[in-house]
Amino acid sequence: MWESRADRGMAKIHIVGAGPGSPDYVIPAARKVVQKAAVVIGAERALNLFSEDIKGEKIVLTARNFQEVLDKAIKLAENGLEVTFISTGDPCFSGLLKTFSRLLGEEADINVIPGISSVQVCAAKLKISWDEAAIISLHEGVNEHKKRELAQAGLAGKPLIILPDLKTFPPREIARFLMGEGIAGESLAYICENLTLDDERIIQVPLKAVESLDHKSLCVMVVKPLKRDEV
Ligand SMILES: C[S@@+](CC[C@H](N)C(=O)[O-])C[C@H]1O[C@@H](n2cnc3c(N)ncnc32)[C@H](O)[C@@H]1O
């Protein structure tokens, strides 16, 4: 049986989930790994969630320094130091795991601690069984394949839980696209902003009203689709 170094408790690079933003949603297993790390790396907001736990060096990760920091982390880990990256939400959903797998290969010796995803919090708030929903991340941008996936799931009547890309495919464009594909403008849509944070806000409107909304905050969009000929 293949056994990873992580399973034997020897992994040197860890990725831990930070949850959607509130310290109440950080799991104890993630805090324990951070407490043991010689180096902790993450976006400023993610590092702040662990400020009481960090005992080692702290490195702020940005889109610009990513490769440089990763190279440094690999060297430190090879020299026997515990290095921990913090990923928002769950690292395995549109998170750092994908980036690591792409750069280091799927078999890279990494220990992953899950986190509570923004998708889970959104599903809980709206009481959606997410095993019955279509969960679609557009965070890395949109393409024809993603659009087809979205339209097909919508026409099949599945609740759509979407991470929009505010730059290239924001909620208003998603609404316009779905209505163009035959989803009724009367379908219920929800924009769940800043989940778990003090300024959390959930807006419920008919899909057609999303067309005129302008969003700047972190959000998950949900649509409970009805076909045009059903209304
Ligand atoms: C790079 S993805 C990371 C997703 C993360 N791994 C997860 O499991 O939630 C970032 C996107 O997640 C969503 N997101 C993350 N935190 C959120 C929050 N507190 N409230 C609403 N949406 C959030 C937003 O759509 C944001 O653009």
C-alpha cells in the first residue's frame, strides 16, 4: 500500500484551510498545524485569523511573490522545517491545493487540512443540500465549457451555487447568460456577501433583478432555476 510521508506524520509542507473569514470557522486541527510550523505563509487576511497561533516566521503571500515564496518554502521544507500555507475556505475547493498540484505534481508530498468552504456556509444559510446542487467555481475565469456546465445544470433544475469572477463574469453577467439560455427571470437568486464576517449580507431577488446589481464584495451566488416555460 502506498503511504505518503504525510500519513506517517513527516510531511514538511502543509496547507490548512482558514474558513470563510470568521475565527469561529477555523477548525482546531488547522490551528494545531500552524502552532507547530517554523514558517507560516498566507494572504494577510488569512494570517490574521491565526495571529495567536503563529510562533514561527510569517510571510505574506501575494499574487506577485507567489513563485518566489513557493521556491523558498520548498527549500526550507527540504532543510527539515515545517512550512504551513494558509488557504481561505477549503484548500481543496478553488484553493491552494490546485496551485500546488499544478506546480509540484499530484503526488507532491503535502499534508492538507480541510477548512470550511464559503460554499458550505452558503448552503447552510440557504438550507440547500449541496450534494443535490451544481457547484461551479468561475474564480479562475470563465470559458465555454464552464458556461455549458452552468446552463445544463440550470436547465436540469439543479440549484446553482456559483463562485463568480467579479472581473470577467460577475453576477449580473451570469444572470443575463442564464436567462439567455432559457432560465426564467422569475427564478430566485441569492447573492451571499462576506459570509461569516460582521458585514455579511444575503440578498434575495428574482434573477432578472440581478442584472442591475453591481457587486464589489466577496460573494457566492445561488440560483434556484425555473425554466421559462415553467412559469
Ligand atoms: C479563490 S476562491 C477560494 C474559495 C475557497 N477555497 C472556499 O472554499 O471558499 C475565492 C472566492 O470564494 C468566495 N468566498 C470566499 N470567502 C467568502 C466569504 N466569506 N463570503 C462570500 N464568498 C466568499 C468568493 O466568491 C471569492 O471570490
